[in-house]
Amino acid sequence: MKRVRLSHKSTSTVLAEGPIGWGTTPFEGNFYIRRKHLTTHDLRPNVWPGLCSYKFLYVWLDLHLGDGQRIRNLEWL
């Protein structure tokens, strides 16, 4: 089974890893990832909600690194 590993390029932080299929689904140039395939607990919601015609409500997630650095709007939930 084909697997994928998703990393933040500039910090090499592995964000998710899992099999292609229902666990990690490529769609529209993005990956939709089930929670069990996330490999980091450093993603936290920020204050920017959104509305999409087919995804409905979502919130952006920021990546908080151990050195205090925060990468804004990296993923959405």
C-alpha cells in the first residue's frame, strides 16, 4: 500500500504519515488527513474561522514549535 509523509519544509517537522486512501486523501492539491495519522500535537486553532460552500465551517490551525516559533494558518480543521 502506498504511504505518504507530510512535513513542514523549512523546519522538517513531520506533520502526518499514513496510507493513501481514507486515512490520507489527496484532493484539489491538498491532503485530507484523519486525526489518527497526525504525528504532531503542536497544531492549535487560531481565531480565524472560515466558511466554504462545500467544506462548511472551518478554523485555521497554527503550528507551534518547541522554540516558540509559530507558523500561522498552516492547516485547517
